Amino acid sequence: MAECAALPFVSVQSSNVLSGLFTWTESGVSLSFYTCLLVMFGGALGSLLRHVVSVLTAPYSRIMPWGTIFAVNTVGSFVIAFFATLTMADGRYPMSDNMRLLVMTGICGGYTTFSTFSWQTFEFLRTGAVGRALLTVILSVVMCIGAASAGYITAVCFNFQTMQAVEVEKHKDI
């Protein structure tokens, strides 16, 4: 089977949902091409669904992003937890790792990355790792807002430099 990437430094336990994504070789761990296609297809489907929901909820989201908060993040968080729980090996409807990756990483990931954050945080809470759950929430919020701020500031600097270059060009013509 073809490989879409080689990751010799990754260690994944076979009971983990990611085990369907990786294949073990003598040189390390690699991703299967088939699984990559499933995740890409799911991501495309989730992204399209996100766009449709955003368009449909736009009239209600003029002051606050209610569509994002409720229709996307809340629904996505429910779906990933519901699906993950029902389809695990000892769940009511066990599914292959590939199908779980299609839905959870692909569709839910394309629809909202917040669902993954919610599920991982919930799993920490469910297993009694309250400190890890709190650290996940704090680091995610602080680092993501920090990254958004850094992205904004960097773009403003690029825009300012471009505006200065345009002004210099204008004065050369005079």
C-alpha cells in the first residue's frame, strides 16, 4: 500500500483509535494512503457542512457568533463524543478505526476542531485527570488567543510596510 507520510518517531498503541491510521514497518511508523484518503474525504465533507450551517445561521449571528457557538461547536462536540462512545471496541456499535477516523478526525475535524478539544478534555475529566483537563483548557484558550493576536499583529505589520512602500512610490512620482 502507498504511503502519504512516514513518521518514524511516532509511537501509537494498537488499542488507540489512531492505530488504523498507522502501519508499522521495520523503519518505523507510516500513514496508510487509504486512511489518508478517508480522513481527507471526511474533512471535505465536514468543511462543506460547516459552510452550509454558517450560511443558514448568518441571520442569527449578526451581534454574536451564535451559529458557531451552538450549531457548530456545541453540536460538533456532542456528535464526536456520542459517536466515539458508541463506536469504541466495547461500545454498542463498534466500528473499525478507519471509520472512526473518517467521522471523528475527518468530518468532525472539518466541521469544528472545537469538538476534538471538547472530547479530549472530557476524556481527561472522565478518567479523573482533572489537572490535565484544566491545563488543556487554559493552554488552548490562552495559546490560541495569543496565536490569533500574533497573527493579527504580524499581518498589520505586513500591511503597514506595504502601505509605506506605496507612499514612497507615490512621492517618487511627484
